[in-house]
Amino acid sequence: MSLFLPSHTPSGRMVYILGALCTLFFILSVQAAELDQQETRIKLSTGLLYSNGQGTTFDNPNVSTTSLPLLINLKQGRFSLGLSTAYQSLSSDTFSAEGLGDTTLSVGYDLLENPWLTLNIKQKFATGDSKKGLSTGKNDTSLQLDYFYPLQPNTALFAHIGHKFVGKVRGAAMQDTRYASLGTAYTYMNSANIGLSLDYRESIFKRLEDQAGLSVFLSQPLNKIYSYSLFAGYDSTHTLNSGITLSTQF
């Protein structure tokens, strides 16, 4: 399927793609609501994320990235839909840049409930400027299975495994990748959640190393409307990831 863009400027193209994605998201949301009359839950999230280490959009082992994400997720019965993007600032030993990053649309379906097994299809659209290093300039498609098993009322086991079909850039040594995670979470009486996970991810660039590491997180409601979460991770390539997110659900 081809998508013809009326604007020839990068900024105009981004606005058009984002508008098209929002329209598609609304249409799919309405269709999901018609399929299932259960309560619809919408979650909005933003925050501040930081990464220092191996690059994900260009072939560099030492990149610092600060991003302001925006995510919207809709859950209707067994169906879920998500749309996310971020404004990013990147720097390395050779350059620095900032601007809108890529946009990802995800569609999920719960194959099982309690324990939950969810199939997710994620489509990354290259809305970021590849000349600035904010994107590879190619679209990617990922297939992912998520598993969540409540061991006890306050303890759960979770895992995911996925395969990304990477859009290859001519002249770059790139590859399709696999990734996986396994972790556990514990809920306290005040509804605070803490957890940790073991993570593995292959790099989309052949000359960069595969990443295996540990992540920890803490999440807690601020009130009936808002909640926040903190996370940090470190892996075998000496890449550090950390951030804080603020979410509201209605």
C-alpha cells in the first residue's frame, strides 16, 4: 500500500503522517468499541527519558539521548491500541541534533486472560529526520508476545519476546533483530509497585554489540487521576537508560 504525501518539506510530511495516524487510531478505536461493549480505558503518558551508550537510530556506540515522549493507549475488552512519538535531543562525539523522532502504532489482542498472553503488532513510521540521526529513515515492523502471570495477589511474573523486521538502509550493515525480557513485580499495600527484569536485545546494526542487562522500576499513584513511574537500566554495552513518566487514565 502506498502513501502519497502532499507536502515536500520534512516538517509538513511529519504533520501529515501524524494526522493520518491519529485518524487511523480513532477509526480503529471506534471499531474496537463496536466489537466489545466492555468499559473502555484510555491512558495518556509523558515524561523525561535519558539514554547514554549505544545508538538505536544510527551506527554509533556512544550516543546521549534525551527525549520527551507522548503516548496514548486505548484498552477495550481484549483489544488494545497505542500511538507514541517523542521529541528528542541527540549528541555524540561527531554531532548534535534535536527534533521529532519516529512514530509507532501498536495493535494488541489478548489471546489468554488470567494469565494473560497478548499478541502485539508494532509498526514504526520513520517520521524522524534521518539526516539529523533522529531516524533510520525506514519503517520497521515488530511482532511481540507479552505474558503476565499473577503468582500471588501482590506478586506477578511478566515476560515478552519479539522479532523486529528492520527497514534496511542502502549502504548500511543492518539486520532484523530479536529481543526478550523476563521479570517480576511486587505490589505494596499503598499500591506502589516495584520490579526488575532481565533484558536482551540485538542491535539493528551488525557492527554494534548485542545488549544484555538489568532494569528496575518503581511506580505509584499520586491520586485517583495521576500516577508516576521511575526506571533505570544498565547493560553489557555500558549503556545506561533512565527516566520518569507521568500517566493519567480515564
